[in-house]
Amino acid sequence: MGPSFVPGSRRGRLLGIALLLAVFVLHLANRAPLSAGGGEPFDLHKDPPKVPKKSQIAEPHHEHAAQEAAVEAEPAEQILYVPPTAETVTADVDNGINGPGFEPSATAPTTTGGETVTETVITTSETPSPTQSECPKFEKLQQMRPGPLSEGRRKFPYVRPSPECRTFTLPALEDLIERMRKVIRDPDLFRLFENSYPNTLDTMVKWRGYATKKNETTGEQTLTDEELAYVITGDIDAMWLRDSASQIYSYLPLLEASTKVDSLASLWRGVINSHSRYIIISPYCHAFQPPPESGIPPTHNAAYAQNSPNPPYDPQLVFDCKWELDSLASFLQISTAYYERTGDLEFFGRYSWVDAVQAAVDASAAMRLGTYDDDGRVLPSAWTFTGWTNRGTETLTNDGLGNPVKQNGMVRSAFRPSDDACIFQLLTPSNMMFAAYLERASAIMEGLAERGLSSKAANLTTEMRKLAAGIRVGIARDAVVTHRDFGEIFAYEVDGYGSANLMDDANVPSLLAMPLWNFTSGGGGGSSKQQTAKPAKHVPRRDDDDDDNDTTTTATTATTATSSPSPDADEPEPAHDYAQIYQNTRRFILSPSNPYFAKGPVLSAVGGPHLGPGKGWPMAAAVAGLTAFSPLAGFGPATLAERDAAVGAQLFAVLNSTAGTGVVHETVHAWHEYAFTRPWFGWANGLFGELVLRIARDEEERGLLGSDKGLLGRLWQD
């Protein structure tokens, strides 16, 4: 017999059952904040959008050959941040520890003596977070061309996502944009800056969370306080070491020491920790899948079935595997930047950074080996690669060994930062960048050794400096060549036998970009003194884009490599006037003598074989502008007007090459504005933002900021 309040009629019984179901649903709704809805992962975003519909399979729309048939998923859900607790959680609930009714306290978790100490108090809020509308994918937002349009002739749309749809919110960035609104006179230029500079933080921080540690006996997963971040490139749903490092590096002027979970410092630590994990997994790979803790499924890459790297890789962890030396250099770059800005030495001894540096040093040292031994026998290579492809840049010759190399101290790189195969594997700009950041990162390692924070640090400090010194000797001996028209210049690639490839590629590291990492101010074997760079009054700065006399730039006190022989050489590094050589190289690169300089009415800029001749890369125009401020470029006090003209030409070139989208693309056809690749590309957008900020800092120092005598005070409507 049923309860007395259920009437006897059939209709009454149905009504009663409906009432019972309603009560049950309300009961569950009240309990919802205590668990994750649908078992979805929880990240660190404070103002998330509504959970979108399930991911749908979309056809690829980018032109990267290695991913032409890849399946790309919709962006993952952005879910409210919940800090970790010290409780042990099983793998089944790892993706949904707490639900949207929780709020973090101001104190982040810490680690003491290797044990997690949770200082965070989690409390339930009075009401759940508000419901937001579903957030469109960025490319859909671009197609919508939301208003208001910029008031100049280009009519750029405003394509920043609404605040609740942004993947990372940084108040300092918003303040900076508002300051720049007052000093950038041209409405189209301001709109391009406003859209581009925050693009990575707005749209590409796909997940942030914490690492788990598995108990090998019980299989249980313990949530730790190790921050992780998954930053995608834009329309390719994977995390490149180089791209993600460069993307967050654009925000270096805004980086400040902080333990807060919503700070840029937290994001930066998350990227470093993710890089460390990836490098330990496979130091020869360059693009990786989302962390398992995120709950985001791996992205399918059809190139996996076509490529045969050795050693092989796990496609559940690695998205694509090409040995690119610049990937390791980029990891060291963001590591040193974080240390030099925050002084947070303890962070580097807390998790797996030291082990990652060891893996990077071991992997790169193994790739210094030449093709033959002294008796002429072919030596085995630590890494080889072959690919089934119709593009020569997607595989290596000689059954994956590449063209023969003679050992000279430099590190072989099978692929360039463009993901194209090297012709000669001693890739000069990647070796320059790697040597410079080995030396700067050795200061971190030295500090860890002095503080007793790592038993490996003392030996690693020596190994890092020795490796950098050998690279410097090899570059000085083999990478400086004489061009018939430009005199001594840097070769893009060499083989140690005397062969050289005279060109430059748009992707950084490039020869054009050399001043951005102060290669010429370093030296093998000394200590670096950390100094935190201070921003200018109104405009933040980038640490490594200024002259060697700038007191806020990291000072290197070192015995130069010319005073001590390389471990791989019988004589010291040859002496060169690197400033003059760079100026000669720069003139060569920015001229039709560079076989990959694309010249046309739409965009004249360096390109590369990745997308082919005749297509310039806007990022190369931004780099040309940025590096013009370095004394290495040869512009002195007497030639400031000439420098302004050179920088203004690059600024104007990027401004006119967006096809009306109001964001920066990967490549643009030199003669056809609407023939571009990648509508959503974080790296290039960040570099353009850096250029605008660099101009602003220069004009502030010269008293021109906001004046029509400065580049930012002009109208660019002609």
C-alpha cells in the first residue's frame, strides 16, 4: 500500500510519482556543489563560461603538413578553480574533486620537506556561480565580426572574448591596455594591439590545475601542489614547447613574484612544470598532449602513422615528435625569465626542473656527435627520423640520419623552429639561443647547489657551461662566412665540413632575432647575477631587448669563451666583431638576397619553406622591428630618425596584412592580402604586442609618448 498522500486514481498515482521525483531531483541539486558535475576536470579559472556542448570532430583548417589529417576537438570546458587538498583521491574522481559551489581562500598550498602542506581552507558559497552563456570558439567569434568596428579605414572588429569567456584574467594586462588606449592615436593600430596582445591569455590557456602523484602499491592518486598548465598554439590543439614558452614570454613585463593562484606567476610556474614533465617524457619531442590530470582527451595526429622517430613515442602523451633544439632553449628561456623577475630560487628545487635540465643536457650533448668516427665508421645517432610524406621538409635523408655532420661543439638539430627538416644540422640560431640560455640557467643551478637544494646541481652547472662554451667555439669557427655582397655574415646552417646554407627563416630563433637573447653578451663559464628588471613609469618592458649598458638588464659577469678552449676543440674561440657581423647579416636577411624574403605590396617580410616562397610571416616583421632597438642593429643616437622609419615600416606592414580580421596571422601572401594561414595563432600576436610596447617604452624615454612626433602618436590611414 502506497503513502496516504497518493490518491487512488491512475492520474493521482502518476501525479504522486512526479512529486516524488521532483523532491528527489531537488535533493540532488542541493548536494551538487559537493561533487563535480559529470566528472569533468576542474581548472584554475575564476570566471568560467557555461560548460559547452560535447566536443565535436572538426576537419583541420591549418596548413601544417604534419597535422593535415589531424582531428581537432572543440576547446575544453572552462570550469571554476578549486585549489587542491592534501586528501588522497582515486583516479576515478581525479577529474572532479570539487564543484562550482566552492571558493578558494587567498593562501595557496605550499610544500615543506617534500610533503604537501595544505594551507587553503575551502568553503562553500551561499549560491553557486552564475550561469554564463555558451562561449563560441575563437574562430567563430572572428567570423561574427562583433562590433564596434574600429573607426579607421580598416574597420577591424573587436574580437576579444567576453570577460567570462576568457581563459585567464590578468588585471595588470587590462590596466596596460587602458593606458595604451591613451597613447595610440590610430584607431586601427590600437584595435590590432587590443585584440592581439592578450590573445593567448584570452583564448589559449586551455587548462590549469595540479599534478597528481601515484602510489605504486595501491594505485591511488594523491593531488599535490605542483602547478600545471596546458597552453595551446591556437587552432592546433596541442602544446608546443617553443610556442607555449614564446606565448607566455610576451607577458614578461607583467610578471611579478606571487603565490596567488590567479597570478601570472602561477601560470608561468605551471608552464615550466609542464615543460619539465614533457622533457623528461621525451627530450627529443617538441609537441605534447594535455596532462592526464586535465581530463582533456589527447588530440589525434594522423602524422603518427606516417612518421618513424627513433626512439619512438607514446601518442597518448606526445602529439608530434621532431628533434628541435630550440624547444629546449625555450624551456630554459622561460625558466631564467621567471627566476630573474621573481628571485624564486626554491621553486626550481621543489619539483622536476633539475631532472628536466639533466635530460635536456644529456639529449643535446648526445647530438653533438658527428656522423663518422676517426676511422671513418658511421656512428649511431641518439635520435633518427623518417616520414612517409610528399614534402621534403617532413623527413630526414640517409634513413633518418640527415646529411653528414662533422663534430665541432655545436648541437645537431634535425628540425628548425618552423618544424621543417634542416639541410645542414648545425642550425646556427638555435645553437646561439641554447648556448645563451644554458649560461643564464646555470645561475639557477649554481644557486640550487649553493643552497643545498639539489644534489645534482653542482655537476649540472659545470655541464651546462661546458656545453655552452663548446657551442660558442663551433659557431665562431664554422658559422661565420663571407658573402660576396655583404661581407662576413652568419650562416643559417652549417655542417662542420665547410658547407653553409645562406638564408634566414621567419620562425624564432632566427638569425634576425639574435639580439633578443643577448648571445653576444654571454660567455662560457661564469656566474650570472640576477637583477629584477623594473618597468618604466607607464610602459612595461621586456628584459632582454635592450642594449648591454642598460642597468635593468641581467648583467653577466663571465670569463668569455675566447679565454678557454672548447671541450671539443684544440684552440680557443676565434675572435669576431659580432656587432658588425649581425649588421651585415641583417642587411642580407631583409633583402631579396635572402632566398626566403617575400617581397610584395601586401607584406614584405622573411618567410620560409614551411609555407613556401612568396609568403611572408608577420612575426618576422615584428622581430625586425623589435631588434632594431638593439645596438647590434647599428642605429645610434645620430640615426634615430632612420631607426624610427625602419620600425615604422614594420609596424605598418603588420597593420596592413590582417585581411581585415584585426589579428595577426601565421603567413600572408606578399601579393594577396586574403591568402593567409592560421586565423588563430598566439605566438605571432604576442610578438606584435611586444613590438608596440617596445615602441612605447622608447618613446616614453625620449619624451615622445602620446605626441604626433612618435610612431604611436601618428595616424596610419594612408
